[in-house]
Amino acid sequence: MWHGEHVRILVVEDEQPLADAIARGLRKEGLAVDIAYDGQSGQEKASVTRYDVIVLDRDLPGLSGDDLCREIAGAEELTRVLMLTASGTVADRVEGLSLGADDYLAKPFAFAELTARVRALGRRSTPPSPPVLTARDLSLDPARRAVRRSSGELELTRKEFGVLEVLLAAGGAVVSSEELLERVWDEHADPFTTTVRVTMMTLRKKLGEPSIIETVVGSGYRVPTAGSGERADSVSEHEG
């Protein structure tokens, strides 16, 4: 069994029995699979969900597989496209790949081959793990969602973790409260920067001494790095 819990697949195929059979087989492999029976609904689903792999029939009614493939390839997402077609000629395959498909399979195909190709594409669509971010004796691992200081592992809430990640990724630059609100909170957030200030207080308490996050009065917050210069005169460590 291939553990692909985090791999999402969209099957866009107008032959319903075939689409259902593909979906059934891939779900047995532990994958999350959605189905669209025409190009239009495939386009709608792809616009609201980031799929790792789209299994796309070339000969769709309405919005063609070619057009949908061109659109997905142009979106610069990490989504991979496996194109299915009734024609297996070399010219046809070259044309499909030139539209931006990542792989190509002629019907009829062996299900084992489809699975193997979807697996390979799924691996390619996974972004590389982000690097571990560090400052002084603090390290933050975005892939493991872990924060350590010399005193040991720290338990942070999702928002505290998000704020710290944005500050560390800024590489010593000042990040405003508004920017933190935009990057860490969603559109349902209380649109007041007091939300950021309260989270900053609890985060600083958990990080302990010596303080790592500086408040730059009137500008925002920063985590100084070795190359980001000396502390500015306008900085107060515990304000806000």
C-alpha cells in the first residue's frame, strides 16, 4: 500500500464507468480522488482545490482536455497532468506534451501502469521541504512544525508558530503588524493589530530570555540576524 494521504488527485474523464473505475482503484491505493465528468466541472474543481495530479482525458465534450491542460500548465502551480487519449501515435503524444502535460497514456491502458505514473507524478508535485530557520540558539523546522531553543522544544500555538516563521524568514528585516496579520491570520481575523500584539506577548513569554524578537517602534517587529546590523535606537525589546 502506498501511503499517499496527502496526495490529491482529480480525474477528468467523460466516460463515467472508466472515470469511476480509475477513482476506485486510486482510492484503494490510499489517495484522495475527486471526479469531474466534463472539462467545465474539471476546471471549476481545479480552480478551488490544489491537486497534486490531474488525470485528464484529452477528448472531452465542451471545454476540451487540450484547453484545460494549457490552462493548468500556465497557472504555474505544482500540479502535474497525466493525459489520457484514445490515440497512441507519437505525433499525438508529442502534441499532448507540448500543451504542458507531464505524462501521456494511450487507451486502453493497464491500471498498474496508470497507478505507477500517478505515483511518480505525485512525488514530483510535492514541494521540497522548506529549510530550517535559525536565529541565535533558536531553530524552527517548518516541515516538522517544531521549534527548539537551547532550553528544549517549545510548544507554540499555530498563530505563534506562524508569526515566528514569518519573522525568521524575513532575515532580520522589519515586518509590520499589518503584514503579520495578512500572512498568519485568515480573512476572518479581527482586523486590529492588537490581535498581533497579544500573540506577540504570549510568543515572547514562551521563547524566554534573552529576548529574540525586537519591537521597532512605529514600524513592526524583527528578529536580528548576525548580518542585519546593530540594534536600532528606536528599538524597545518588550514593548507591545
